[in-house]
Amino acid sequence: MKTDIEIARSINLQEIKQVAKNANIPEDRIENYGRYIAKLPLDLINEEKVKKSNLILVTAITATKAGIGKTTVSIGLALGLQKIGKNAFVALREPSLGPCFGMKGGAAGGGYAQVLPMEKINLHFTGDFHAITSAHNMISALLDNYLYQNQSSGFGLKENLWRRVLDVNDRSLRNIVVGLGAKSNGITQEAGFDITAASEIMAILCLATDEKDLRRRIENILLGYTYDDKPFTVKDLGVAGAITVLLRDAIYPNLVQTTEGSPALVHGGPFANIAHGCNSIVATKMAMSFADYTITEAGFGADLGAEKFYDIKCRKSGLQPKLTVIVATAQGLKMHGGVALDKIKEPNLEGLYHGFANLDKHIRNLRSFGQTVVVAFNRFATDSDEEVDAIKKHCEELGVGFAINNAFTDGGEGAVELAKLVVDTIDKKPSEPLKFAYKEYDTIEEKVEKIATHIYGAKSVQYTNKARKMIKLINSMELSHYPVCIAKTQYSFSADPSAYGAADGFEFEISDFVINNGAEMIIAIAGSMMRMPGLPKSPQALRIDVVNGEIEGLS
Amino acid sequence: MKTDIEIARSINLQEIKQVAKNANIPEDRIENYGRYIAKLPLDLINEEKVKKSNLILVTAITATKAGIGKTTVSIGLALGLQKIGKNAFVALREPSLGPCFGMKGGAAGGGYAQVLPMEKINLHFTGDFHAITSAHNMISALLDNYLYQNQSSGFGLKENLWRRVLDVNDRSLRNIVVGLGAKSNGITQEAGFDITAASEIMAILCLATDEKDLRRRIENILLGYTYDDKPFTVKDLGVAGAITVLLRDAIYPNLVQTTEGSPALVHGGPFANIAHGCNSIVATKMAMSFADYTITEAGFGADLGAEKFYDIKCRKSGLQPKLTVIVATAQGLKMHGGVALDKIKEPNLEGLYHGFANLDKHIRNLRSFGQTVVVAFNRFATDSDEEVDAIKKHCEELGVGFAINNAFTDGGEGAVELAKLVVDTIDKKPSEPLKFAYKEYDTIEEKVEKIATHIYGAKSVQYTNKARKMIKLINSMELSHYPVCIAKTQYSFSADPSAYGAADGFEFEISDFVINNGAEMIIAIAGSMMRMPGLPKSPQALRIDVVNGEIEGLS
């Protein structure tokens, strides 16, 4: 089979205004970024239509290093729905340059279920992440300058809570000391960079409901505490307007097309491990304004992505998914069943059976939110018929719908079965209204503990002294009503990346909290989770190149 | 009079495809970035037409903090030329976000001589600077990762020469230590950030003649030396392809329009103090491919911008300007004449006469390159007729053409006199072929000394030990044939920002050299020049805002 990028290149792209026209988006309102990408103004969102559109969440079992294919299934499902005559729109997250050049690769789907132009989407795209990086680091520079210029008048922050960001995997920047050398080089202090996807500005962009809300949230960003224990925000720094200006275009969702020429929106942040990892509320609502069926995804396993999608994104926006599709692969299940990574492509029914524990726990969790769940089995060429039958039978026993997705190899045609299952399930048994994992006025500890014990399967939660200190601060600021966004490894239910399957009865440690007062959520850092990834020994950058004028090595 | 941004907003923009069409650029070849900006593919460059186009350089007397108005005159001259029926195209540099939010403000011209849409041009524009920032820091991350992953096998760099960059004024990042904390956070080492305009990638983008040359230069970037004294380049790191991919769109020049709807190109780097500070060769050649008169600018005073334009950009590209226009203001001349900054708006003939020394020295310098020079007097409302007459008379005595530019207030109509002078001078007495300030095979010291003594007026040049060590390295690598790019204050001929007028007979110190092996030039750092600016006490960011949906505070 051709590589993703070969397939992408083989497709005759339609001009984006034609894609818009086909989707009933007024073509004179779109703003082109090249021939095949456009931004859409927010006033195209139609709240009446949003109410009527069927929202479908695509999530997955716990991830393998290669991923489970959630984006591919999300796109495939949209293609399948179109094949059976439905008006469907997929709303995805933007890839980050860090993993593109590091280990994971791009995030524009795969095979014959991609969003295009994949090279642009995987690289700078419309510059949204760059705008976020700029806005974030502009705050850093303005804050450090304020401290530097006002030190003689005795102003200072007891604690500078604002780090910097870059859209690159650079472990060297996690912990740094800035302001060294001459006095004119600023105040010497500890600092550090996170990846742009973990920026509070990214979360704000994804959670803001409109431009006004964007501005309000930027004003509220907490930068630190003064010596007399007063919070110091971006509003206090006097630059909320300037930062809003930097995000003026970034807030508009990006329209692209699928491998079959249908519309797709790609907007907002990945990394459901270290961030809330959902695409933007405005993009989801934009898709819902033009489609009867809107498919969106949440990152990594359902413990991370789906939980945050419901408890943060849906809680804040009022969105109610009609259905949750969980993606499973035979390889992933076998890995969770204890089969060695170099053997998961070989048939192994016993390993597969053992791996069901992971799928089952995710399904129980999703149902606990009141969701109707169907399983999309993302088929690979190496899967045996016996394995597929075993999974199908298992789903029947659980009473969850099951369909095979072959969109990777066959495009929309390969997802017709899944599309029919989805339409039928939404008709007959749509999800109940969301039952969140925790209540708004639970304490921070109760929120963390409900997620950790009910969703992850932990026995109890421990907090480091640093985390306890932060809880006190959060309480004293009266911010404990914010949702909690747990930063945790994507490779396991627990904080231990090697705990495959369905970890159970483990101790769960929270090492720190980060207050996102603009995004209105509290990040809880589990264990030694880093918010700036590193590069592997052989990064993907070694394989990215231009050959005969064409980009190679993106996938 | 209206503010720049009010004027910008009052103009009815043409769709960029119409602007292209008017300029005979095939509209089906342009790639839109929004409605009013497009990128142009490099194969539109026509070398035959390049040879026939009249290239005009606009430079200036030594800068005041407010600038002399070089960009405004450049745009005004293009407008004036069009008014008298000539086919003219202006090719400018892209603004940097750092000064936009810091002290200097934007860089898209002013009044009725602007390039539009000025908000976009001054903010993220087409993302070129972001692509450069990404590419630069991707190399940093990949290099530090290589060192980290291979330390156990004994590989290491004796000296890591590669810093990081951000497009922000952030003094705290000048000198930092990275890789602190756990061992998994990388190798602890000294590091630092420059502003993106000072990135070697920026210089490469501006000096590359095509995509192939871009790739070759990226391969050649020198990152450091191994323990056995071997150079270690981006090619050795194995990521030249990946870095080229990140710059794939950035190398294409950006088409915008002037306040009178005529075409303008804006592409490549500002900061002629800390970089070579010229727009890209490909943009200049693109403009020349479609215009009989091509106007381009070089940053800050002629000692910096024009010298680098001739000795680096023209030497490398073979471009030969037919004329150099030097911009002068009465306020600037009075400042150089010793008038206090708060008094330069008041008539002061004596101060003005004293200030002529600065203009005269620049004119002598420009003539030493074989250039025919005319003076464009950028008139301000506060200038008295007597002052204007005095300057005119002085120019007559020097035998240089003189014209008043009123484009700021009157657009093209205000630059007709200047346009006629320019056309007439090129007809009657075009510049001679360029006589460079130094020869390719002069030693590094000879190059620095020729610029410092002949152009700046220094008595002699001192080198720090660090600089001497670098000279040895440059010689041992056989790189002394590269042009020298001196990083020096823009406020004076010397390295002392307070030495107004025409400094003379001073000691000039070079504190360090930076090898740009990909850009094929050697940066010589004069005195304590920083390549990462800081923010002032009251940064422009405080005044940038969105008011009633419109951006305020950009100029």
C-alpha cells in the first residue's frame, strides 16, 4: 500500500471555496490560506443548528506507541456517513510540530482517511500554534520586563507562575535559569518551557466561546503573587488587549477537506495527556452549524481524552454527545493482554482475550458518563478473522454495538458499516444527558479522587507537599470550582506508563497543580509527568526531506 | 491628521489577485493568505527582466529613536513613480513582533504611504518569521538531543555555537542555563536566545537564490566543534531536509498592496544593526521581474544598512543599484547637530547646519561605493521653510540631487518631485558598477578595519581575546573570504549610541565573532551590542488593543 503522504499527493484537491460551497458555507465569508485552506469567521456559528446536530465523540482504548487510529476512524466515520447519504462534518485537533519531528508523527489521519493538504496541516498550517507561542512568550517578556523595570520601586512577585512555551520537543528547556550575566539582562530566576499544546493560551483558545470571552479569559490569566499575596494577572500587567490582538486570527476555525473532498475543521490543541486535548469549542460548534452529524475526537485513551472532553469541554459549552465511539485494535488489545510489543502483529487469541480488560474498563467508564457506546474496530491487514470474530462476540456480550472500520484502506466505503451502526444507534438509543465524573463544587481533592478512583481505578490519591501547598492557594483564591485536568501518562490507566491492561488498586500521586485562571481549570500533574516532551534517539526529523520537490517522511 | 492605522482602515483594499493582475503577475500562480496577501512562487523570477529593471536603494542618515521614515519614503517613491506613469514596485522587509510590541512600533510605512493590510503585515503576516523561529529552534532541540543521546558513546561538542531564537524583545533570555534538574532534562549547558531577525536562518532565507541554494546553505550551518576539532554541521546532524521542509513556504515572497493599490513585496529580515537587515534577494528579483523601477530599502543609517546591502546582498546576488536615495529629516539633522531631543521640533538653523556633518559623511560613503546619490527630504509639519531651503542649498553645494517627499501626508502626489528627480538622475547619471568596501580575499581584520575606518570613521579597531580566538577559528576553517556583517548600534557611526553627528577618530572594539557558515557571512559584534533587544519601561504593548473590533496602537 502507498504511504500516507503518497496517498495524500495522489488526490486531486478541490479549491477550498468549492468545499465550502458544497457544505453550504457562504464562500464569500471564508478567508483563504493558500488554495486549499480557509478560516471561518465565528458569526457563521448558528446556535439553533448546533442544538439539532448529532455530536459524536470518537475516543480509544489506551494508546500504543503507534496510536490506535482515532483520527483515521473519525475521518473514516465522516466519509462513511456521507456514503450513506448523511450530511457529516468532522472537527479535529491541529497537529503539533514537536511530535511531527519527534516520535509520534503527524495527526491528519492515515491511508484513505486523511484530512488534506496533510503537509500543510502537519507543518505550520494557518499559524495558530505560532500565534499561541507568540502570545504566550510575549506575556513572559512583558512580565519579566515589568519585574525588571519596577524592581527599584520594590515591586516583585513572590512566585512567578508563568512559564514559556515552544512548539518543539526540547527536554533541555524544561528547567532553565534566565537573566544571567549583566544586570541589564533581567532578573535571574528559575524558568522553563512547556510545549505549546500545554500553554494556557491553547486551552483558552479551545474553551473560549467567542472573541469577547477570549479577551476576558486572557485578562484573567494568573501570572503570580505579589509580596502581599495579591494575585497578579495579565489585566494587571495591562497587556490583555495586545495579547488578544495576537490571537485575532487564531480563534477562527480552519476549514480543510478529507480524502474524499468533504469538509473538515481542524482547530485547537492536541496532547490530552498534558492538556485537556480537545479541539476548540468554536470549531465543534461551527461543524455542528453545517452538519447533521458532527464527529469530533478526544486525545489518547478514553481515561484521558474522553473524561476531559465531557468534564471540561462539554461541561463548559453545554455540548451533549449523542454517542461515543471507542476505537480498538487487535494489536492494542494484545499489547494490553501482555503480548510482547514485537509479537502483537501475530495472531494470539489468548493475548487478545486478556486485553479485553482494557476495553471493558473504558466502556464501563464511558457508560458511567451516561454515554451510549459503540466499538469501532480499526482493522489492520495482519488481523486474523478469528481475532476479529472474538472481539465482535465480546462486544455482543457487553451489549455494545460493534463495527469494523476499513476506512484506512478503503476510504468511506470501508466505514459504511460503522456509519450505519452510528446512525442506527443514535436513532434508537442516544446517550443520556451527561453525568459528569465530579460536581462543580466538589473540593479539588474530591475531583481528583473521583477521577482517579472511578475512572483510572486507583485505590487512593497521594499529594506531594508542593501539591498540598498549591491546593491551599487554590482554595484561598476560591478557584476550587474549576474543573480538574489531570496531566498523566497516556500509556496506562495509572501514572505508570508500563502498567498495561486495566491497572487497578494502585496509589496515584499528584506532584503539583497549575492554576489556569484564564482557561478556568486546574491542571493536576500526576507523578513525574513532563509538560515538555523530549526527542527519541532516532527522531522523525531524520526521515523528513524534500525529494524531487515533494515532502517525504510526514505521516 | 489621522493615525497610520486609521488611514490604513479608511482605504478600500483591492483583492490581491486584482493587485497581481494589475502588475502583470499571473493571478492563477499566486497563493492567497487571506483576501489581501499572497505568496509568489520563485519560478516567476525572470532573470532577463531583472537585468533590465532599475534598482533603487533607499537608505537614511543615522537614525533617531523615532526613525527617519525610510520605509515611508520607499513606498512614497513607488507611488510617485506610478503617478508619473512609470511601472514601479517596492520590495520591503517584514516587521518583527519584538519592536512592534516594544519601542519602535511597526514597519509598514506611515501616513498615506503604507503597505496594507498593515495590521496583518505588522503581526503574524504569512508566518515567515514563525517558520524561521521553528526551524531554528528545531535545530537546537535536535542538536541538544543528539548530544544527550550520544553522550554515553563519548560524542560531544567542544563548543556548542548554536543559540535559540524568539521573535520577542526578551532580555531575560539573552543568557540562560538549560538542562537543569533531573538527568533526563538533557545536558546542563550555557545557552541563550537572540531575536528571530538575528537568526542565521533569516540571513539564509534572505540570501538564498532558490530552493536548492536554501537547502545547501542549511546543510552548511555550523553548530559547533567536536572534541577532535572537526566542524559539526546541520548536514552532520542529518536534519537538513527536515529544516528545509519547515521553510518551504517561507522562502516565497509576499505580495501586498500600497495605500494606492499598487503592488508591493514584503519579505525577509529587518534589524540592519544586528543582522544584515535587507529584504530577500528573491523578493528583490521578483519585483525586478515585473517592474521597470524597483525600490528597496536597507535598515537604519547608511553606515549599517547600505554598507551591508552593497557588500553582502549585492556582492552575493550580482545586483547593481542604479541609484541610492538617502532620506534625511530636519529633526534628525538637528539631533545630530547637538540640539536636545525635546527641542528638535523647533526651528533651529544653527543646529541644522551642525547636523549636516552626519548627512555629508553618509553621502561620501555612498559615493565611495560608486553610487549616484540623491537626497529625499522627508518633510514634517513642524519643519520651517528656511530649514528646508537650507538643506536644499546644502545639497546643491554637494552636487547631489534634492527633492522633498510629502508622501506621508499626500501619498503619491507628494512624491512626484522625488520620482521625477529619480528618473532623471538614473537617465543622466546612473551609478557606476559597485566598488565594495573590501575585497573578498581581504583578511577578516582587513575587512572589519576597512568598514570601521572608511565607513564609520574609526581611528583603529581593537579586538577582545574572545574575538581574536574566533578569528583564529575562522582562519583555520578557511572562512575568511566571507563578507563581514558588523553588529553595531544604529544610533551613531561608532559603537557608542550617544555619539551623534559624524563621530570621528574613535577606537572601535570588536568583542566577538559569530560564524554564519550557511548564510556565508561572519558577524562581528561591536562593543556590547546585544542580538536580543529588551523592552522599554512603557512598551507599546500597553497601547495595543482591540476597540470596537478594530486593532488600535499599531503604527
